[in-house]
Amino acid sequence: MMLKKITILGGSDKDGAAEKVRRLDIQAGQVLSVVGPTGSGKTQLIADVEQYAEEETLTGRSILVNGQPVDKDRHKSSLRYMVAQVSQNMHFVIDMSIEDFLLMHAQVRAIDDPAKTIKDVLSIANRLSGEPISLQMNLTRLSGGQSRALMVADVALISNSPVVLIDEIENAGINRLEALHILTGRGKIVLVVSHDPTLILMAGERVVMKNGGMHKVFKTAPEEKQILENLIEIDKEFVSLREKLRYGKSVGVAGSNKEGVALWPKF
Amino acid sequence: MRFVIVAGTPSSGKTSVMIHTISHLLNEGLSVAVCKIDCLETSDDVRYRRLGVAVAVGLADYICPDHFYVANLEEIERWAKEQKADLLVLETAGLCHRCAPAVHTCLSVCVIDNLIGIDTPRKVGPMLSTADVIVITKGDMVSQAEREVFRFKVSEVNPGARILDLNGLTGQGSLSLKNEILNSALPTEISGKELKYPMPAAICSYCAGETIVGKSYQMGNVKKVDFGRME
Ligand SMILES: Nc1nc2c(ncn2[C@@H]2O[C@H](COP(=O)(O)OP(=O)(O)O)[C@@H](O)[C@H]2O)c(=O)[nH]1
Ligand SMILES: [Mg+2]
């Protein structure tokens, strides 16, 4: 089954009142961000998509795939592989080397060229993580940032599901803009729960949650895209400052941007 | 009356899973009775009682828990019928991994969690391989990749079972388990039905309360390690 579109049909909010948004279509290749204060129902919306709600969950929403209700019995196994989730956890629990684990996962997902794929996963993970990762490292010893980077790279290349659900990636300590680019690059439908203005505006649309219900849908306006450009510049500046500080350079001092500045000049 | 047998590894989320599922069943207007079988003690009855359903507890104490379980099935069924239940949930705990509580014609559910390690499904044995439905919990604590690999390892042990992901904290996925239960066949009566996997013979002096180590204290059905075995 080729996935072209997912539709969320509105149910009711926490008080049982009908959700304001009655229908929300998300096309392949589109990013939808889900915003709202804590407790407003963001994670439940993601959960409804993940289990293809059929008016039976708390919210009473239904999910359509390519405009049709889902026949869960007939498509059970193909549906299971349609959604991959990058959740809030920051560590692996399986005690084995990255290489062995990725090979095992590639086997489960019947990947054609596992050796090449896991090299690609590793190189993406290294692009996302500040601290280098190698195939021989043990999964359980990875830092939060390294683990998150590897989880994103794995979802992008090995799980490779047409729908990706991301919960609060900004906490990850990885290059999150790059992470979103990598995930959206392949015509996937991406739902991002986020509090981060840059990530929110990177999505073509955002749904605002309130009291458990979908309250309003915004298309990212041209002026907002302009603001996004500025935010991305600020973000780059921020990352570059962070890296300089982490690697022992001074910042904001005349000449500090030049190569070969003596480290720790005061000592 | 439907009869659902729930087993699984320790602290895998059996009670949490069933509490969410039973609430859905109560919403459908079913009357539910729950019995918990354990070895020495349990506090699960307190949690089940909060649902307002009839609850009974059986503690095996000095008896082998597996034998205690099978020897009480008729009585538990009779008790549940007296409660006018449409559905009996029997949560078992403390069974050894050599045994499986599954009985032909009852729906047997095995709950196993993502944290126990990917080699464990193989070691859990008949409890997992005889289940009709396998519930995998604690997916919220691992990555997508780990969930997929773990599920694969579980399906290798029991390729015929329906496998459900269920979050015991939020109840996400419990509607599917509710549907599995509602769609399961209605068994007639437990009497005369057969265990899917026979229980081990255990008729030695230790079954009868012996505590001293040593050959002269051993009687009955005793099996010794074969040190000549080559790997
Ligand atoms: N994070 C998480 N914890 C869970 C989940 N399911 C159960 N638990 C927790 O695991 C512990 C054991 O659960 P319990 O239902 O008592 O397990 P039982 O001994 O198998 O009946 C409890 O602290 C539960 O809150 C789950 O899906 N995710
Ligand atoms: Mg329990």
C-alpha cells in the first residue's frame, strides 16, 4: 500500500465538546507541527495517529489512510510498519555493540544491503551528534545526544516508515534542524510535537491543541518563513558559539575567530 | 462466560494491562470477575478492586504454584459464575518458566516487556510459545529500533500469536486487547479441557517439605545433572 495522505477526523475535547478542527489532511512529504501548552493533548494526538484511532479512543477521533477508513484486520502487518516513532527516551537498553544491533535491525526490516546501510546510518548519526560515534561502541554506553542521533538515523534509514512521529526532539542535544531535514527528505509524513519556534515554523502547517482538542490549524505564512530564516541564522550562531566554547576558544574577543589563537592565553 | 488467562514475566505489566482492558470491557456493559494466583503474597487485589469488580486471591504458599493453579481452575470458574460474571480474568504470577498456564479453548495472554532483553523471549519458554495473544509493554522506554527487534524475537518464539503493543501506564493499545477478548471463542466449561503444555512431574521429598540437602534425604522422583553432556 502506497501512502499518499493521512486524515484526522475530529472527535471531542476533554469536556466532551466537539473539536474545532473537524478534518485535517496531511500529505506525503508534509510536516505538521503540533503545538500547545503541556497537557493540551499533543501526545494523545500522536498516539491516535499511531494506533489508527477508530472513534474508540478517548478523543473519539478517526484516522483515514488515503482517504479511506483503515481495515485493521486486513492490513494489520503492513500498517504496523507504517508508523515509526522517535519518542522522548534518550537511552538504549539493549546491551550490545552498535554494529551488531543495527545488523539485527536491518535483518528484521529485510534491508537489501545491510553492510552499506549501517555505514550510512552511522554517518548520519555522526552528522547529528556533537560527539563522534563508532560501530564498535556499546549501545548502553552512548550519551543522551549520541543515542538520540542514532535513533533518528535508524528511523530515517532502517525503519524507513512513511509516517514518522517525533516527540520533543529539542531536548535531544543534537542538531535538530538537520535531523528534521533528514527525516522529511524522503517524502515522509512527519508529525513533530514541539515547543521550539524554529522547528514549529519549519513545518508547512501547525495545529494548535487546546484542552485536549485540535483548536486551530495555521499554514506557515510568508512573514513567518522570513522569521524562520532569521531563527535559523541565530541557531547557527548559537551552535557555533557552543562548539567554540566547548573546544576551549574564547568568543566575542577581537581576533578570537582567527585560526591558531593560542589556547588559554591567560595561563 | 469467557475465560482469559494472563501470564507473563515478573513486573511486565500484567495487572496494569488488564486494568486498562477491563475498564473498556466494563464500558461495554460486561460483568467481570478477577482472580489472582500468586506464590506468597500479592497486592494486585487492591488494584483490581478499585475497578469495582469481584476479586479473589489464591496463594500457593507451600504448594508448587503451577500445580496449585491447575488444581483450582474448576473452583475459580465456579466462583466467577457465582459472581454472575460474563468474563473471568485469571492473572497468574510466580509460575516457573518451565510451565505454561494455557488451557485449550481459554484465551491465553502472555505479557512481556521490552526491557527484559532480546534473548529472554527464547528463555521464557512455553508460557510465551503457547499464548494466543502476546502483549508487549514498556515500548515507551525504548527506541523504535529496539521495539522492532524485540517484537521480531518474540514472533520467532510464537509465530502464530497475535502480538500487541500496549503501554501499561497510559493504556494505549488496550482497545486492541479488549477486541481480542470480545472476539475470542466462548468456552463451554473448564472441566475436561486440556493444558496446552504438561506440567513437570515433581513428586520428591522436597515437594513434601524436606529442607535438608543430601542424597539420603531424597525420595521419589529425583533427577540428577548429567555431567557427561557435551555442548
Ligand atoms: N514505563 C512503563 N511502565 C510500565 C508499563 N507497563 C507497566 N509498567 C510499570 O511496571 C510496573 C509493574 O507493573 P504491574 O502491572 O504491577 O506488573 P505485573 O507484576 O506483571 O502485574 C509498574 O510500576 C507499572 O507502572 C509500560 O508500558 N511502560
Ligand atoms: Mg500483577
